[in-house]
Amino acid sequence: MKSRFLIFALCLSPFAFALTGCREKSSAAEATPTPVKVKTVEKNLASNGVRYSANIEPMKQVELAFKISGYVDRILQARGVDGRMRDAQAGDVVTRGTVLASVRQGEYAARVSQAESQASEARSTLESSLAQHAEAQSAVASGKAQLAEADAAMEKARLDFDRAKNLFSSESYTKKDYDAAKSQFETAEAKRDAARSQVAMLESKERAAVAQIEALRARVNNSQARITEAAIPLQDTALRAPMDGVILQRSVEVGALVSPGKTGFVIADLASVKAVFGVPDLTVGKLKLGGALTITTESLPDAEFHGQITSISPAADPKSRVFEIEVSIPNASQALRAGMIASLEVTAVKQQEPVAVVPVSAVVRARNNRDQYAVFVVEEKGGKSIARSRLVKLGEAFGNTIAVLEGVSAGERVITSGATMTVDGQTVQVIP
């Protein structure tokens, strides 16, 4: 019995050592400090201005897309720095109306030629029909003249016949003369009836010619409309610059198959630019349309640019809770380029006394109450750095920092990077 227990114990011992090793590894993993970056809480002295970072954007920017499909067969050529001609690229200046790219025109030109051929045929048929109508009008006029002569001849024959009847009844006219007058009247009446029928037939032909002319005119108008309709895609084979500007992006190559809506170029007018930045509600009330601001950039440290406030957002961004401001800046020299980061100072609300400020990146939502804010303060305990969550009451924003009215004091260290991955009481490792 003892030997069996000994064997069972020996069999279990490797598993026991394995489990012990797992626990030791797990504990070691749990004890690994989380790397974070910290910033010491400072006092923000009362100031007349707060500096903000702004993005430089074009005043006008257009994405040019193809309206039709086809293979790109040409791209605007520009001279490169080596003196050779090359395809236009970002940074090249273009003028309004310049053809930036085009697709093959063969198919669309054939449609226009077909429509023009059909229109030419319709016009030729219309001209022939108009000539026939003119002939019909002439025939009607001639027939009416003959009808008038027949009417006059019949009227004379009728009068002669009436006279012959009266003379014959008084036995003053012979039967032969009476019959001759009667025959002349009947012949004249038959000619008049024949002339009347001829005029009616000619007038019917004229009406038919008029109806045919109207139908042919409609056909000509339709064929002309088809020419216009076919010409639109032919014109759309060329992608033209709608304004003077600079190419920001080219996304097509010769030989590429493009479809309607495919963006080929992005161009911008950089003759004037705008600096776009956001301010909190305490500052937005101090800004007015037309107000002057001075802008500087790190890329051009010795230059100052002067602009006017041309747009103030009526509502704050729902996520950042700041109001977007646009400052228009003349840029005739095009020293300012799209995408640059600019700096400017805006008059701020004066503080009665210095307040503690922390970087905006240090502020997180409280885990137990999403309506409150918190920061993680790093405390030293037993030779370890421990993260402690503190609820804070926030004040005014100062550029990239924000005032903390309650919760932390100047001199304490708050986590600025890694706060969202940190929990209260966790061991952390402060990294530079």
C-alpha cells in the first residue's frame, strides 16, 4: 500500500511543479509594471492670451472626377527640374481651363458623327419635302385659276342657255340653237366640276406635304438633340481645371481605366489660405468676425502672417466641445502651404489667481461615473510607482492644457500617456 501511494505521489509531483511554475509566471506577469509617461502639475499664471495650434488649409479645394468611363490616354505635361517633360504632379501650377487629363475619344466621337449623319439626312429630306410643298402650292394656285376660268365660262354658258330657253319657249329660237346652247352649258358645268375636283385633290396633296414637313422638322430637331446629347460625353473626355491653382494630388496614370466618379486630380487655390483651430466656450465669446490675428509657423520662424476671422462655428463639436474658428490669410507668395501647422495667440479670459493645469491628454472619463472626469496621479510607495485615480473638476482650457479646479495640486505627477490603459492601484513604470 505504501509503495502504491509513493508511486502515485511521484506521478503527481511533475504536475505540481508545473502548476507551481505557472503560478509563479502568472504572478510575475501580473507584477510587470505598465510603462507610462508623466507630467508634473503646474500653475498657470494669469495671462492676456492663450496660444493655439491651427491647421493651414486651402481657401478653395476641388476634387476633379471623371464623368465618363474610359482609358486615360493623356496627362498634362510639365517641365521637371531636369528640364525634361513629365506628367503633371503635386506642386505644379495650373490655370483655369487647362486639360489635366483625357480619356480616349474614339467611341464618343463616333457617336457624335453618327448623330450628325442622321441629322444631315433628316435636313436633306426636309429640304426635298419643302420643295415638293412649294410645287404643291403652285399647283393649287394654278388649279384655282383654272377653276375661276371654268366658273366664268359656266356662268356665261348658263346665261346663254337661259336666253335660249326663253327664246325657244316663244318660238323665236330653233331647236338646233336651243340644243347647242344647252350642250355648251353642260360642257362648261362639267369643266367647272372637273376643275373643282382638281383643286380639291391638289389642296389635299398640299396638306399632306405640310404634315410631312412638320414630321420631318420634328425629326431634324430630335437628331439635333441627339448631336447635343452625344457631344456632352465627348466634351467630358477631358478633365479641365475649373480655376487657377496648384495640384495637390494626382491619382491617375496613362492607360488606367477610369469610371464615372473616379477622382483624377485634387487642386487648390492657395492665393489665400485659412488657419483653422478650435477654442472653448469661454474664449469663443471674445472672438468677432473681422477680428485681426497674427499667425506664425515653425517652418518660417522669421515671418508673421496677418489674417481676419471669417468664420466662427455656431455650435461646438460634440466630441471635442470646442468651436471651430477660421482665419483667412492672404498668401500671394504661397509661402503658406496646405497642411502646415501654425501658431496664433487669442485673448483669453483673465484668471483671478493662478490655477493648476494638466495636459488635456491626462484627463480620462471616470470608470464608475462616465459623467465625471479623472486623472491618474503617480505616488511612490515601497519603492514602487503606483497609479491612483483622482476625480477632478475641470476649468478653462489653455491651448493644449486645461485648468483643474479640484482634485490635484501643483507638483504632483499625472499620467499623460497610457492613462486609458491604467487602472487604480496598478504598478507603473515611468518612462521618459
